[in-house]
Amino acid sequence: MDTKLVTRLEKILRGKIIRITAFGKGEYPSLWLEGTQMLSVAEVLKEDPLLQIDRLENLSAVEMQEGIVLSHFVYSSVTQVRLVLRTAFLPVSETDLVQAPSLVRVWSMVQTFEDEIGELFGVAFDGQVPQFNLLPEQVRGLFPMRKSFVFQMPEAQFYE
């Protein structure tokens, strides 16, 4: 990892980062954050003149143990800096929505990702209940990407 970049991140995000690690085998930093800090960190990264993080490339979600981990892959088209912003949320129960901050105000392209993750994992971004437009009616509201989801095959129908 670029030590100058890590030093800059630690300076401008003092007290908002849980830890910084390399993302996978890559060279760019992964910042673990408290969920409540996600929006303010995104705003700082976008406005910082040395970083200018102006794009969200991807938002992924995965359920690990009992928590849902969100990973925002962000990039600057000006400075070429790449980062991963990561946070975890714990659902109260298998069927409860997880509350997470939306980053649409910072990077508008995140909307489609948030809609999909909301429906598949049961994440309510900024308290907005997922619209359930992607899935068949039989599984809407059941969050099929959670480990607790049990897929049931519909009964076979035979025609004579």
C-alpha cells in the first residue's frame, strides 16, 4: 500500500476509521468504518483536493457470520486513487431490515446498487424499505441472499 496515501487518509479521517488494511492481494487500501461514519467519510473523500474520489465503481454485499458487510469500491478519475470502504451491520433477526446510510448524495451512481442489495439482502438505505422490483412475488421480502433463506421448489404441476 502507498504509505503517503495511508498517512493522508489517517489525517483527514482521524477518529472515523476502525482500521486500514490492503484489499485482498491488491495494493489499494480497504478502510473499515463504523456504519454511522460512512456518509461523512464519503463526503470528505470526495471533497479532499488530494484525493477527489468522484466515482463509485461497485457496491457489494455479503453475509458473514451474523452480519452483512457492505463494500463500496470507489475511485478518482482525476488522481487515480482507488479505495474500498467497508462496514458491517447486524440484523436484529433473520427477517428484519438492516439500516444503512445511503451514499446517493455523494455518488449518484450508487442508487442502482443500493436498490438491488436492499431487495436481496434486506438493507434499508436511509430507512427506505426496498421496492421489491427485481424478484418474483413468491420471494419478495424474504431476502434470498441471506444465509437464513430457505429455497423451496414449487410443487410440480402436471397437465393431462
